[in-house]
Amino acid sequence: MYRYKMIQAPPTIAVTKESNSSSVAADYLESVVNKNATDGWEFYRVDLIGVSEEPGCLAGLGGQKATNQQYFVVTFRKPRDAHMAQ
């Protein structure tokens, strides 16, 4: 059995002109994975999660439709302690 931890990745990663934008996503993921690995979390996978956001009451009355957003979620896992599994 495992415990799981999810971290939402930012939808966009800002870069400066001086940075190497070709590897910025990989660099971000590497830093997140290494940071969590020091706490004993094992990288498990990255998922794309779709979320439908309904408009508020007034916006809905005005005809505004639901908007769809997609987010990347990084999943880590670590084995449960034997005494916690029971």
C-alpha cells in the first residue's frame, strides 16, 4: 500500500529572454521531483486533469457558459508504514 501526494503544476511557466526556454518545463519538473524525493516521496506520474468551472449566479443569468480548464498534476507516492496499513 502507498500514500499519495499530488502537486498542481502551474499552467504556464514564465521565462526570461536569457533563460533556455527549450528545457524550462523539464527543469521545473526535475526541481519538484528532487525536492519531494528528499522527503521520501517517489515520483509516480503526471496527469492532465480537466475542470469545468460553472459561472456564478449573476454571470449565469447573463448567459455566461461554463469554462473548461486543464491542469497538470504531479503525483508522488511513498510506502505506508506497516503499522499504518492496518
